[in-house]
Amino acid sequence: MARLKVGVLISGRGSNLQALIDAAAAPDYPAEIALVLSNRADAAGLARAAAAGIPHRAVPHPSREAFAAAADAALRDSGVGLVALAGFMRLLDGGFVAAWRDRLVNIHPSLLPAFPGLDAQRQALAAGVKIAGCTVHFVREAVDTGPIIVQAAVPVREDDDEAALSARILAAEHRIYPLAVRLFAEGRLAVEGGRVRIAGAVPPGLALFNPAAG
Ligand code: GRF
């Protein structure tokens, strides 16, 4: 069966892009990264795409509308069926979000709906939560909203600073993004109202306690 073509939008480092590239290297993975677009020409993630032989380019961002038009055309020309935001740091044009509704996903470093927006890990530390995490969700127009596909929880440790917590969350991000894209590509996601139903979902079974429950 043909693999789903995924377009990835980035602005920087591209470690989540790398996780998707690595997952797609497995012959049985149901998706391939067909195109990488960055609003910044100096994004390190563009070099990751180049190293993997994936078509990639910087798309100028003179305005939200102009970026959206150029990105939309490039994505359609590449036959993309799913757009994944991976550290894409600009707000998307509402028309683009509507056009790609339920085919546009984002990853965010918190357990949404807690801590949307910038510096989610810092927000989590400031709030004093004992469990943090990350979320892959379908994108709606308001920032970091939309039906949730996959979440991972990680403990906040007593000696955590922002860097340590961010690294722990990032390791989980690199696992849930390929999982969410796989579930989408396998046609197992159904959006029902604000909720995503997953066909054949495997329940995790264990709760995460922090501090550990005696
Ligand atoms: C990640 O923490 C992601 O959740 C957030 O931006 C960061 C991007 O990191 N949206 P990278 O560019 O994928 O390394």
C-alpha cells in the first residue's frame, strides 16, 4: 500500500522532525516525510532533511497569508495528506487551518489543555505540577487547542530545572509524534466533537504516581 505523504513545518532545531524521519526509515512504517518547509532559512532542521534526502526549502514569511499560500501550494504539489507542525513558531493563517482541518497536527510540550503557548515547561515548573508531559493534537485556530490524539506523562523531579524537565519531555515527544502519525496513517483516528477516538487503542494499564505511591 502507498505510504501516507507527510509535510513537516519547522522553524528551528528539528529534533521532532528527526524522530519522524527515523520512524519512517522502517519499511513497515505507514508514512513517509515527503516535504519539509521552514519559515527560517537558518533552521537546523533543514539540514536534517537534506541529510535524509528529503525535499526541503525555506518559505519566506512576509505575512501570514503569503506564507500560507506558498506553503499550501508546495504541500499540495507534493501530494501531502498530513501536515505536521514540529517546532513551527509562527501562527498559521486561519484559512490554512480550515483547509487542512483534521489533516494538520501539532506537538506541544505540556499536557494540554494545561500550559498552552510559549515556555510550557517553565509554566509547568512555576505551577508546581508533579506530572508534566507532551501532547499531539489536531490543530484548530486558537493556539495549542484542538482534539488530542496522544499524550505522554513524565514526572517532575525535585531537582528539576527547565532544561532537565524539557529534556525529559522531549524524549517523550520523540516517541509520541511517530506514534500519532502512524495512527493517522493507519486510518485509526476519528474526530468526534472535541474528542479523538482511536480504533484498536492499547490501554497503558498503569498510572504514573509522583512521588511514587508506596
Ligand atoms: C518541541 O518542544 C515542540 O513540542 C515545540 O517546539 C519544540 C520543537 O523542538 N512545539 P524541535 O525543533 O522539534 O527540536
